[in-house]
Amino acid sequence: MSMAVLILMLLGGGLLAWQSERIHPDLPRWTALATVIVALVFLLVSLPPEQPTLPTDPRGTGDWLLHLKLAWMPRFGIALELALDGLSLLLLVLTLLLGLIAIASSWSEIDFKPGLFQANLLWTLAGVCGVFLAVDMFLFFLFWEVMLIPMYLLIAIWGHENKTYAATKFFIFTQASGLLMLLAIVVLAWQGLAASGRLSFSYFDLLGLTLDPRLGWWTMLGFFLAFTVKLPAFPFHTWLPDAHTQAPTAGSVLLAGILLKTGAYGLLRFCIPLFPEASLQFAPIAMGLGVAGVIYGAVLAFAQSDFKRLVAYSSVSHMGFVLLGLYAWNQLALQGAVMQMVAHGISTAALFMLAGALQQRLHTRDMGRMGGLWHQAPRMGACAMFFAVASLGLPGLGNFVAEFLVLLGLFAVQPWLAALAALGLITAAIYSLWMMQQTFQGSPDEQRKLADFDVREMLAMGTMVVALVWLGLYPQPVLDLAQPVIDSLQHLVPSDNAVVALAPGAAVNKP
Amino acid sequence: MSGLQIPMEHVLALAGLLFSCGLMGLMLRRNIIFMLMSLEVMLNAVALAFVAAGAQWGQADGQIIFLLILSVAAAEVAVGLGLVLQIQRRFKTLDMDQARRLRG
Amino acid sequence: MAGVWLIPLLPLASALLLILSTGKMPRQLVALLGAGSVGLAAICVALLARDFLADGEVRQLTLWTWLAVGEFTPRIAFYIDGLTVVMMSVITGVGFLIHLYSIEFMWDDESICRYFAYMNLFVAAMLVLVMADNLLLLYLGWEGVGLCSYLLVGFWYRDPANGRAARKAFIVTRVGDTAMALGLFLLFTELGTLDIQPMLVAANSHWQVGDSLPILATALLLGGAVGKSAQLPLHTWLPDAMAGPTPVSALIHAATMVTAGVYLIARTFGLFLLAPPTQEAVAWIGLLTLLLAAFAALAQSDIKRILAYSTISQIGYMFLALGVGAYASGIFHLVTHAFFKALLFLAAGAVIHCLHHEHNIFRMGGLRTRLPVIFWSFLIGSAALAALPFTSGFYSKDAILLSAWEIPGIGPWLWAGGLLGAMLTGIYSFRLVFVVFFGSAHTEPDRQPGWKMATPLIVLCVLSLLGGLLVLPLSGVFPPAAHPAASHAVEYISIGTPLLGLLLAYLLFLGRQLSIDTLADGPLGRGLSDLWLKGWRIDQLYDAVWVRPYLGLSHWWRNEPVDRIYNALVSLCQWAHHRLCALQTGQLRWYATSMVFGLVLLVAIMLRNAT
Amino acid sequence: MTVMDFQALLPLLVLAAGATLLMLQIAWVRSPDLTGALAALILVLAALSCHFAVAAAPLQVTPLLLADRYALLFCTLFCLAGAVTALLSRDYVSQGDQPEEFFLLLVLATMGACVLACAVHVASLLLGLELLSVSLYTLIAYPNKSILPLEAAVKYLVLSGAASATALFGFALLYAATGTLGFSAIGQGLEETGMGQSVLLPAAVMIFTGLAFKLSVVPFHLWTPDVYDGAPAPVTGFLASVAKGAVFVVLLRLFLDANLFRYYRLVEVTGLLAIFSMVAGNLLALLQTNIKRMLAYSSIAHIGYLLIVLMVCTNSANQALAVEAAIFYLIAYTATTIAAFGLLTLISCDPSGRENIQLQQVSGLFWRQPVLACLMLVALLSLAGIPLTAGFIAKFYLVNAAVSGHHWILLFSLVLGSSIGIYYYLRVIHYMARRPGEHGTEHETISNRRGRILCGLLIACILLPGIAPQSLMQYLRAILH
């Protein structure tokens, strides 16, 4: 029940924030802040002390900490079914934390209808939480679509100069792919009907269906497309740079921090477990896309002159690693992928917050008109430097652990792909340092006035710095949380296949 | 039944012919009055077809439908003529090609 | 000794403090923290070394398990044996001297706080690198020093050129690092662990000498080493890296960081023993590098660039040593080189400092009397660099050459190359001395080095002179090298060559018996000197082969080729929209006609199916 | 005629009596308020009477009419829609002179729709269709201030007259072939007389053409935007929802009773036209700046989606689901359309911009008329088929039906169409979300309370089936089994 309460809490908080605007223009952000904090605390206290393993399905999708099922549309076997396991918990916490960051980053940015803005922010969070919790396919799709609308409004109303184009592109990309997923979901459900004689959209009923290969392949593609558009993977990424660039700071933070993760989550939770065989056949292509994304994103990031755009393309590159990790499909790589979701969420959110702060102060995102900012804003510069090196994968920070695990796992399966993907480490260094050069280094413009980070911003930044260092030096808690899901994934395929037992002398000689 | 029997097919063919004439009129005439008239022709062609079919099966239904169609046609034309008056008053013409405010 | 973890922690902590203070700290405190922390670390190391020399047993310390995924369980753990102790002593000892020196050198700089933060961070990272007990932790230190080098080279960020040099340093080494990472992947996938000692054991049990896998693995590791240690083909970053403050060059680009590659190979020599081809490649790379760099050093006019090339060349000697299996002598040369190269750089720094940032040696001259302290330290440094007899450099370099001679087959060639290098070293090092300190003065020094500068110089002088007498506790680490039993002829030749170099330098640059100008004026001379000045034009080569293509590619992709597809779809839709809207003429007759057309169309379809 | 018969036909009787009553009332005293209220009351009563009629259903009253729960459900729907239209158009028409007859005609039109819903015989079909159309002509032409309605009315009259004639000719041919006029009898007749195909071919095509025209299926859609555009907004809503709904109901009934699904070619053609309509409709609406025309085109697309049902019905195993889907879709679509046009009525109250609403006029609506804008937002999202709205559940129904029948091509064109469709719905939303003063023109809109409340109710009707559709679903299943 507490899961439903969590979502309702966020929705209600949104309404509250919206209306509180009538009382005082500052009230909404405080309301929003309070709501998210309360939600976070509530989530953490409502966790059961020990992990009860629910009887879920023969192939064991791991241990579910919480599970809720209320009848909704029996006619289609649709229920309000929510469940929480380590992975969802991880992502929920990330979501709420980044929610806080987003609110902090837009603290003084929004003067037009702050109430509605915060409301949309919270509603987006609610939608994302729903996505991470829903285990009824219909419900999942519902959240998947619904979270877009407040996000769309965030971009379309509070965005920058070219918001219409960006918002529409974002919405249509995700919507079109979403429709394909709906199709796939229904097809899957009807397969279930054929198999079990009972129409049901519950994840647990659909898990472990034996589909006829061709149909399974196409259905899998439906899911894959929806998720990779959101991820985003090459070549479906083109909505992302525009959306990120045009969105208000908080919007970019949410987009990059958590909305992209819903794609990865979908692949991990649904696409692969529901269609193990098809996914296995598809793995090479998926990994190819991943590598393409890694390199393409990095090269384009280097080519950009717009700060936010650069960061956006770096996301494309980083999410490529997630795709690689998921389809390399062994423990190391999968853990790496999960790790990457979290670490990238934090680092990119921080960079977008920085970009937002710069834009708010300098009224431009064009790095050509920056330079030498370190002189005026050393604190900003230090943060920028930290997150730049984080995103280029400096050991000791979260992103490194993630990328290293992914590549290590991938190397056991596809050494040559791993070698290609490792180029991403170099290209990442190129664009990150180039970004630092153009913004904070170089000769400063002396008569430029630039306010350095204030306490609030430093607080937000500090949190993320600490988080990244923690992830980099002691990631074990995160890994343990994700472990059950990953174990279950590995049971899905005959172990002589892509899944490589990392015993000495196992793989490489395999093509 | 005495007298010469007209095979139904012929009547239907005639009806079809009339119907097509009506259609042609609709497609070719620009004057709204003539359009309404060709509409009438079409409806009557239909009515004729029904009558012929009814006769073929020796049922009254055909004639009944015939009556219905007549009344309907009357109603249509009544409204139509009402509109024609309005058009004449507003457009100062009955050429429907002039009435093309709504388009695109 | 459980307090080992203190050693890296001290500088790290002070670095964090300095960063968090965000430049609000008084200079005195900054200096105290910055130098003091390293000093303390040095003391700890000294204690550690004393204990170690006493019992000579390997010390291991595990702090916590970094991460545990399946069988992949790297730990944050330290492994301390003779090699580590030697490295730690060099890092903290020389490091401390350089920090002390920096206090005076950087005193007037506005962001001295940032400077010391970076320096401390660097020392910490370097310590982690040498103390790590598994390759992943080593990689952490490895990248850490890379980052610090980037930060310090670009320390004066206002000048874009510095930024460029810094980026070059980081990215070029990153290339090597990536190769190294791949090496780690391979090693783990094959051997199932990254802990160095167990890994070496496993390697010996899994692989035979000359297997392809160890060759591949060591080649990848070598890639990393080559990058960090500025050997061919990844050496191009080091000369530019002189853009940083001089003490930085002394610490990072001479004494410690650049020797990381040497350390890596020495640390994993067990693998290299399994891969003779790589081993040989190491030797050849070393030889080639030391010759090319030495030639390049001949033509430079920037005092720091000369020293930079000499560094490359000296590390070439170390690689040569590793290649010929004389690990101990390689490390020995590393130590002595740390002493005299630090000395040289500090002295050079002092010169620059006193000549208000003059770099060009031909605008110096006659400083012998004006800056005596510096002159003497420079002289001693150069002597050691040129390996004149009874200086520290002499012992180490001699040992290397002898063991090169020992190698059957290629040995003599390596030895000859080394000798040539030695002679060149003599020439360029004393060219430097003669041009800068003798002859007529061009620039007047405006100040004298204070005690904070002088003390390190003097200490280092002593070390450079007597360093040769040190006995490093490496016996337990490396297999005992066969005692070189070369003929005396070889001995004498290798003693004599540097002197020859010195003589030539004297004739060319001081005695003016045969003028350098006449040599350089010939077409060949001009061509060569130009070629060497530009470091064999390898930068241009890379520029053409890598940089420009990458720039071109990124420019070509700049505005999203993929989007073209989607835009095409959009315009297709718009086209269709306009076509369809064209039908909406608003003409009643046309509408009726269209209805008839529709009717006909349907009939047509039906008929098509009917037949 | 027994009491049962009367009970079964109660809604029709109520409507007929009500119409008469209205005439008398108008003759007695002219008062738009009174007439409007009375009309609404009558329509609501008729809707309620369906509830009693259900008790007697299913019952075949004379060969012409069949009052089963399927028919009565739609009677309820149509009557309610009519009532809402009456309330919406209340102060809209009262600006012209002699507004009272408007309501009378509305009641008659609704009655026509109800007759269609009950029709199982050519005669009743003819009567219902004409009753509906003829009153619609006048409704469209009613505002006598501007000339656009007039043009629209004439176009609609001529074309729909021709369409009816075409359909009837087709029936005449069937009659000639089979000698019967009842739907199911026709079906049997066709089966018995082996000469099915040769006559059926032209006959079916003509019937289908006639009805497809009224449904504005591509390629018989050209009239739609003009008429929608010209007609007064409330009437447009009525036209788009009730008129089309009624025709589709009778079409479906015809296909089911006469079991025309046996003739695969016919069904195939239907599928083809469905695809045409889905794609072309959405493409036509793509860059439309006039909201009424945009909605007209989108209605074409929606009919395209609806036609999928006919395809699915071919497999008798899925027929139940398909019909269920169709009913749900019609209900959702009617509610949404009426709401959308009702909102347009409220938004475009200024006389100048009434007859055609440009996107410019809704610019910044969120900040001028938050409530209206939010309602409009919901309506548009429902049309676009976004979750939590009736439109989505309806689409979900369709997808299920189509998947059950493995109609992949139709499904993909559905996805394609909807993806294109999103663009123009978003466009309106975006205009509404424009910040004040961001892009020039501002239209200050008056708004009346009654209209708002009404639209609020409609939105509730959109959201409720979207969020908790179960009860409705169960009711539909109950009807069909």
C-alpha cells in the first residue's frame, strides 16, 4: 500500500504546490521541497525490516520487498499491481534525490507561474515512480505515457527559445514508440491468453511464456524500440539534444537524471526477462547500437558549442554503455549497467545544474562566449572540474566503476566490441576537457560579473559530489541491492550462451 | 396479370439510367436549382427501382417504400428551396461555384 | 606497521583541506599544510623503511573490499615490498624537497593554495599507485597522477596554450591508459584476479613462456607504461608539459610520475618474463626513444625543453634496462635520475625565477659568478646526467649498459646504441651548462634564491653525487641478475664515452675551436637542427593522422546526420498534407464528382478481386 | 401493438410527443429559455425512458424496429448528447431571431438518430436517416447572420441527398434480388439465391458508399471540413458525434444481421478504406490552423479507427469483443467530441471569430481561462488517446480487438495515424500554453457559468471511463451476452 501512497503523495503535493501559489509566490517551491523530502523519508521507513520473498514465478525474478495488487479491470485481467525490489528501490531513491536537486536547481529560476511549474515537476516524479513500481504491463504503460505530459509542459511552457520544436519532437518520439510498445504488450497478453486460457496483463503471468519465435521477435522489438528511444540509443537519440537543451534546468535534470533511466529500467525489467530467447538473438545488434552510441555521442559532444547540448550528447555516449552492459548479459556487465544508471544520473544532473546556473547568470549557453570563468567563480569551476572528470570516468568516482564493470563484462563476451567501446574513454576525455577549457579555463573577461555558487547550490553540488565519491569507493550497497534482479536475469538463458562464467580461462577464445 | 409484361431487368436498367443522369446533372450543373432537380431525378430513379422490384415479387413493400421516398424527396426539396431563397438573397446568384468561402 | 595507510592519507587530507578552504587560507598556513603533510609522510616512510630494512619482510594491509561482483573482488589494499619502499622514499623524499622549494617559488602566485592542493593530491595518488596491491587500485593511482599532471600543467589556465598542453598530456596518456585497461580486462578474464602477486602466480601456472595471450597482455600493459613514461610512440606530450610551473616539472615530469611506467613493468615483470617478444620490444623502444630524445635535446633552446627531452631519453635507459632484464639497475637508475633530474629542474627553475621567467638559454649566459649556488648545483646535476665517473648517474647507467652487453645476439647493438646515447647526453647537458653559465651575460638576475630554494638544491646535490653508493633493498623482489663479467675494454669504453661528449661540448660551445654555427649552417646541419628542434616532427605527423581527421569528423557530424532521416519523414508528411488539402477546393460539383469517383474506385477494387 | 411494444419504444414515443409538445409551446409563447429548457428536459426524459424500455427489451416491434439493449443504449447516448447540445447552444442561437425552432429541430434530429439505432429494416433506415439529415440541414443553416452556414448547409444537403439516394438504390437492387427489406432476411435471401455476388457487388458498393459518405470515410470525406466549419459549433458537435454514431450503429447492425462478413471482398474494401481514412485523415489535419476543420479531419481519422471493428467481426470468435470495442469507442468518442465542440463554443464567444476558430484565438488560453483550457486539454488528450482518458481505453479496446484478429496491417496504420495525429493535438495544446504576450494576439473571451459546468460534467464523462472503466465494460458485456 505504501507504494501507492508514495505516488499519491507526490500527486497531491503537486496539487498543493500549484494552489499554494495563490497565497505566496515562494510557497510552491517550499511545498515541493517538503513533499519530496517527506516522500523520501516515507519510502525509507515503509521498507520492511527483512526481505520476504514473495511467491512470484518459477524463474525467480528475485526478492520483492513490497507487493500490492488491487483489482482494476478484471475484464482484461488488468490490476493495479505494484511491486518493489532492490532495483526499483535504488531507482526510486535516485529519483527522489534528483527531484530534490531539480527543485534546488530551479529555486530562483522560475518567475512565471511557479506553482504550476513545481506541480509539473512533482507529477513527473510521480509518473517516474509509477514506472519503477508498476508490474502490471498496462499500468506500466499508463505511467510510461502519463509521465510525459507534465514533462512536455515543463519544456513547452518554461523552456528556452526553441521549446516548441523540442517539446513536440520529444513527445512524438516517445509517443510513437510507446504505441508500438502498447501493441507489443497487447500481443503478449493475447499470447498469454492462448497459453493459459486467461487474459492477464500481470508481469508475473506473462513472464516465462514460450512464444513462437517470429512473433516473440517482433514483440520484443516493440518493447526494445520504446525503451531505446527513451534510453536513448543511437539512432533514436535525436530528440534528446533538443529536449535537454531547450528544457528549463530542472527539466533537464529530471530528463537526464531519471527519465532516461526509465528506458534502461524497462529493458532490464521487461524487455530481456520477457523475451530471453529473442533478446539473446538480438544481443549482437543491441551491443552494436551501444558501441555506435558511445562513440557517436562522444564525437558529437565534442563538436558542440552549446554547453547543454554537449552534456546531452555525453548522455547519449554514456547510455550507450548501459545498453552494452545489459546485452553483454553477464553479472559484471549487468551490475555495471545498473551502476551506470545511478552514477550517470548524478553526474549529468550536476552538469545540467551547472549549465542552468551559468545560463541564469550569463544568459547564454554558448561556450564561445564563456572562458576563464574560474577567475570569477572558483567554486563553480571546482564543481565543474569534478563532474567533468567524473563523466570522463576517473577512477574513484561512480562512473568509473560502472564503465569498468561494463567493459570488463563485455570483454569476456565480445573482446573486439569492448576494445571499440573503450575508445569511448578517450573521446570522453577529449570532450570533457574541451568543455572545461572553453568555459572555466582560458583568459577571463575582466569586466564580466559572475556570482559564484551560493550556499544552496553548493549544498546540492556537495551532496552529489559525496554521492559520486561514495559510489566510486564503496559501491557495494548498490551492487547488493541490484544483485537479485541480476541473478534472475542470468537464470534466463542457458549458461553456455552469452552468459560467461568468469572462471579463469573462460571466454576470449570464443568469437 | 394481363397486358404486356415488362421484365424487371429492363426497368432496373431504366432506373439505373435515370440515376446516372441525376448524378451527371449533379456533377455538371452549376445552378443550384438544377442540382436539386437532378437530386429529385436520382431519388425518383430509386423509387422506380423499388416499385419494379416490388412488382417482381408481388409485394406491396415496394410501393410503400416508393411513397416514403416521395415524401422524403419532398422534404428535401422543400428545405432545399428554402436554402435557395437564402442563397439568392445572400450571394445574389445561384451559381454554386461562386459559393466557395469554405475550403482548404 | 598498521599506520601505512597514513602515508597516502596525509597528503590527501591536506589536499582536501586546501580545496575546501577555497583559497581563503593565509599563505603561511597553506605552505605549512602543503609542505608539512608531505614532510610528515616522508618521515612515516623513513620509519617504515627503517623497519623494512631491519626485517625485510613484505607488508600487506587491506583496508576494505572495494567492490565484490561474482569473482571480481578488488580490495583497497596495500602491498609493500622493497620496490615499493624505494618508490615511496623517492616520492615522499624528493617530493618534500620540491614542496619546500615551491613555497618560495610560488609565494607570489595568487592561487598558491590551489597549487599545493594539486601537488599534495598528486603525491597521494602516486603513493597509492606504488603501494597498490591490485592492478585496479594501481589504475586508480595511475589515472589520479594523470589528472594531477593535467591540473598542474594547466595551472596557469589563463593562457590557452597551457590548457592545450595540459589536454595533450592527459589525452595522450589516456590513450595508453585505455590500452592498459584492456590489458586489465584480458588479465582478469584469463586469470580471474587482478591482485598482482596471485596474478603472477596464476600466470605462471596457466601460461607457458611465449604463449600468445601473455604477449598480448604485456603488450597492452606496455601501452600504458609507454604512455605514462613518455616513450615512443606516446612521448609527444612531455616536452609540452613544461608549460606548468617548474617545480611541477621537477616533481611530476622528471622525478616521479613519468617513472610510473617503469614501475609498472618492474612490478609485473613476472608477466614480461613469459613474453620474450614484448620484453625485447621494451628494450628496443627504450633504445630508440633515448636516441631520438637525445638528438632532439641537442637542438632545443628552451632550458626546460632540453631537460624534458633529457628526461625522455633517461627513461629510455630505464626501459632498456627493463628490456634486458636488469630490473634492479633500471630501478636504480630511476632513483638516481630522480635525484639529479629534480636537481636540474629545480636549478633551472631557480634560474628562470631569478631571470624573471626567461626560458631561452641563449639569452642567459655568464651566470657562473652571479648565481654560484645554482651554478654548482647545475654543474653537479649535469655531471650526474652525463654519467661522469663517480657521480650517481655513472653507477646506474654503467650497470645498465653492462647488462645490455650481456644479452646474447642483440646485446652489443643495444650497448652501442646506449653508448651513443651516453655521448649525446654528455654533449647536450654540458652545452646547457656552458651556454647558460659561461660566456657573456645577456640578462641580469634580479634576485638570489632564498634558503627555501637553496636547501633542496644542496641536499639534492649531495644525493646526486653520492646516490650511487646507495644499496636498494630490491634483492627480494627481482631475480638476482647474473653479475656482469664484461671485459675491461667494455668498462673503459663506457666510462670514456661521456667524457668524450663533455669534450665535444666544450669544443663546440665554449672553446669555439670548431664553431657550432659552421656546422649548423650547412644544409644538412640546418635541416637536422630544424628536424630535431621540432622533435623529429612527430607532432605534425600525429596532427595529420589523428587530430585533423577527428576534428574533420566531428565537424562533419556536427549537425546531426541522423536527424536528416526524421526530417525527411516530416517533410514527406507535410508534402502529403498539402497534396491532400489541394483536393479541398470547396467546389460543390467537384465534391459530387469525387463521390462518384469513389464509387467507381470501389467497384474497380471489387472487380479486381472478383477476377 | 401490445403494451410491451409501447414500453419498448418508449424513448421514440417520448421524443415524438416531445416534438409535438414543443411545436405547441412555440406556437403558444415564444421564449428561447423556455423552449431550450423544455427540449433539454424532453431529451433527458427520453434518455431516462430507455431505462424502462430495457425491461421489455429485446423486442421486435413491427418488422421495422428492434428495441434491444444495444439499440436502447445508443438511444440513451444520443438523447443525452442531444440534451447537452441543447444546453450548449442555448445562448448561442438566442442571438439570432426566432431561435426556438432550433430546439425543435434538434429533438427531431435526435429522434432520427434513435430510429436509426433501432432500425432493422430498410424502411426504418430510410426514415431515420432522412429525419436526421433533413433536420440537420436546417440546423446547420440556422444562424442567419453569416453566409458560411448557408453554404455549408447547401453542400451538405445536395451531397447527403445524393448519398442517401445511392444507398437506397443499392437497397433497391438487393430488394430486387431477394424480395425482402429486413436486414436479416436480406442476409438469408442472399444465401438462398445463388445469384449473390452478381447483384451484391453493385448493391453492396452503393449501400456502402451511401453510408460511408455519411460517416465521411475517405474517399467520401471532402464535404466534412466545409460543413463542420460552416455549421455552428454545437451543431457540429452533434453532427460529428450523434449523426455519425447513428449511421455507424446502423451500418454495424446491417453487417451483423445480414452477415455481410461472408463476402470477404466487401470486408476487404472496408479495411482498405479504414487505412485510407486513418492515414489521410490525420495527414489532412496535420497543419490545419482552423481548429474546427482540424477536428473535422481528425473525426475522419477516428472513423477510420472505428472501421477496424468491421474487419475484426469477420472472425465470429472475436465478434463479441469487436462490437464491445465499437460501442465503447462510440461512447468515448461522442463524449469527447461533444465536449471539444462545446468548449469551442465557449471559447469562441466573440461574434467575429465564431464560425471558424483559428489557433491564434486559443493562444495563451491556459492563463486567460485556466478552467476552460484544462478541460480542452483533457478533451484533446482523449482524442489523441493518451492514458487516463476514455479515448485511450477506447483505443486500447480497438487494439485488443485487432490483435485478437491478427490484423497487423491495420494495427500498424493505426499506430502510424495516431503518431501523426499527436502532432496537431499537441499544436493546439502548445498554443494554449503560450505565455501571455509571447506571440502577439490576445482574444479576451467571455465565458458563461452554465457552459462551464456542463463541460466540467463532460470532462468527468471522459475521465471516468478512462480511470475506472470496469463498470461500463461489464455493462457492455452484459448487453452482448
